[in-house]
Amino acid sequence: MGRPPKRIGEAVGRVREASAPQTMLGSVQAVWAQCVGEQIAGVSEPTAERQGQITVSCESAVWAQELDLMSDQILVRLRERMDRGPESLRFRSHPGR
């Protein structure tokens, strides 16, 4: 007898993981909303990577400053979800990102 069918969400999740770029930026983007929550993910987005530093574009300067103050906590959460997390985060205001 065959295996029971898999849920579509599980199948899509596996395909998404398999097709994601194997870069630090891609890994951070994949877990960003889980680490910072939906509200913060709605106003910020990891957009660049350079030498272990992830740049996060924020909706406003206020959000960039607030997230900068939270960067240690965010780094801990990212490192818990990733094999190897970023060394640092940089937050920039980029309205209309």
C-alpha cells in the first residue's frame, strides 16, 4: 500500500527550500519573517550581503533606527534558525522598498 498524500503546503515548502539560492542573503530572507515577526517583516527586507554583513532595507528611518537597537536580538534569532548566521546587520532607510 502506498504512502498517504502529502499536504500541498509541505510540498511547496520543500520545493521553495530546494530552489532557494544557497547564499547567506537567501538564507536570511527565507527565515526573516519567522525571526522578526510579520509586522516588522512588513516594513523591512534583507536586500544585500557583503562579507558576512546583511543590509536590511526599511520603510523609514524610524524603523531603521528601531531595528538597529534590536539588532543583537535579531542576530540571536537568525543564528538559531540558520546553520551559520550573519556576522552583523545594517539597517538602511529605503522608502518604497
